[in-house]
Amino acid sequence: MNKVVENAEKAIEGIIDNMTLMLGGFGLCGIPENCISALVNSKIKGLTCISNNAGVDDFGIGLLLQNHQVKKMISSYVGENDEFERQMLSGELEVDLIPQGSLAARCYMGGAGVPAFFTPAGYGTEVAQGKEIRYFDGKPHLLESALTADFAIVKAWKGDTMGNLIYKGTARNFNPAMAMAGKITIAEVEELVEPGELDPNFIHTPGVFVQRIFQGVNYEKRIEQKTVRQKA
């Protein structure tokens, strides 16, 4: 099976209105920049986006929000995006805010085929509303359902043509779990190599989870905020 596609435009073929997407990354680190740009240009609407964050106003998922292409966000951190806040408060955007650890676990469980699990995170808050509660060792736990997606879109530092992936730094936080949980997983990588060139001891996502892969271009690799101290 040839998994290599030419570019992001080819990679996102088959994504249509009203689908659910997982978009990897942590903050602006390790986000699939090329595929997000291709989605923006595609004008696809009504997306449900599962992501650790909502990008910033002019970068990442923030670009999809600016274009009103997202109907629902399932996230854990959205504090850097003014347009997200405006759409949420005005009722234009449906939002499901999830504790960060629970979001990661729900993605992982989706990929592992586990339909639901109990966690203490969120008990006693709005997160618990409408959810089953059970006690384990005297401590209350919420029942959380696993998350899956029509497409999972991830970004890795290096990959091979079989779809094996290596992430770098904090890009490893959500990308590996999401890569497991998509019906179709798209991987964009900074460097695409031939099979056998990656040390199997350092592969984070096995190629069995990846259906499409391409080498991305022109990565900006932004950060949300840059703080430096003054010279003495």
C-alpha cells in the first residue's frame, strides 16, 4: 500500500462538511500547519474539531474559526483566541471544554478500542453534569466516553514512507494518541525517509495507524507568547 501523497491538498481529500477531525499538537507546537492551511482553502464547513487548543486568531485552528468553518470545538485550552471567545459567548460555536488529562485519555482510549473509563478529574464541576458517577476506594469518579474521529491529522518531526512516525518535544503530547483514534490518519512530517532509516526503538507511532503521509513545507513553528528577561 502506497501511503505517500504529494501534498496537503491531496492528503485531505475525502474530508467533507460536518465531519469530525482530530488535530494534533500542544499549543502551537506540533500542529499540522500544512493541512490546516489546506482545510482553510477548501472552505469545508460544519467541522467538529478535537484539539488540545484552538490556536490563536491568525494561526492554527484559529484560521478555521476566522472562516466560520468550525461548528464545535472539543478542547482543553482556548485562552489565546479572541475569536473563539467571541463565537462561544455569542452562541455561534458549540464548545466542550475538557480537563487536559481527560482529553488525552479519551483520545487514547478511542484508539485503543476502549469505549469509556472512569476518572476523578472534573468531579464537582460543570464537567460532571449529566455524567455517571461511581465511587472507587471511597473517591468519586466520572464516566468519560472515548473519542474518535473521521480523520486524525497529526504532525511529526520525521516519518518514513510506511507511516512510522517520530515526534519531537511537546509535539508528542497529543499527536500519538490522536494518530491512533482516527478512522483515517494523515501525517505531515518535516522529513520523509525510506523504510529502515528510522531506529525502531524511537518510533512513537507505528505505521499501522497511518493511512496517508507527506513531507510538509514552510513550517512557521510559532509559539503563543515569547518572554525574555532584560539584560543586566
